[in-house]
Amino acid sequence: MPTRCHTIAERSKKYRYSTNYQIVTDADTRHVVLVGRSVPGNRNDCKAWEESGAKAAVGTTITIADGGYQGTGLVMPYRRRKAEELSDWKQAYNKSHKQVRARVEHLFARLKNWKILRDCRLKGDGVHHAMLGIAG
């Protein structure tokens, strides 16, 4: 999320200050289950997953994620290796995984419709409290 408070945000690739949030949702009901603490926006997904406290909060619950979370123990789609094709069952699995992820991405898009999250001017924990208020 774009954030103007430089004490909690870092410059991302495009030189904008942002924060990274880890949000766990129920794909069936589309309700937010967990909002992790914000981490600077230049962190990769694996590191943000651990630093935000989301990993500890989820525990051993089966959780799906996109391909950016390799090595975290989350359920991800299968990747095709060089000079290999995915088997039919892996393609079918990836299709169902993609459909569930689409529901989650639509929720993220709805969260970003809120102006306070598109251009957050709050300082310190205010960003996290705004996210909790909107997501809850």
C-alpha cells in the first residue's frame, strides 16, 4: 500500500514509499481472517510473511498462496521446469488454485478502493489500524 510515513515505509522498485501487508482470507466467504503487521514495502513476500506475524498466527492451518512464497510451507501452484510439460493433474490443480486466488485478488482490489489505503497519510500504527478497520 502506498504510504507517506517514511518511518514505517521503504522505497519500492518504482521509488514510491509503501508498506506490505499479509492478509489471510476465507476464499469461500471472502471475509478477512487475519491482517498481519505492516512491513516495509521493499520486502519480498517470504520475508514479509514471517516478519508480519501472519505465519505464527496461521500456524499449521492449510493456506494457499501465489508463487512468491516458495519455501514457506504454503500451498502454491506447480511450476513447469525447463523442457518439461506439466502433467494433466498438475494443470487441473493449477486451474482450481487460480480460481481460488482470483477471489482473493478481488478482495484485495476492493480494499484498495478505499482512499485511505490508496494514499495513506497516517503515521506509525495508524496505517495498521486503518487496515484493521476496513478489513474487519
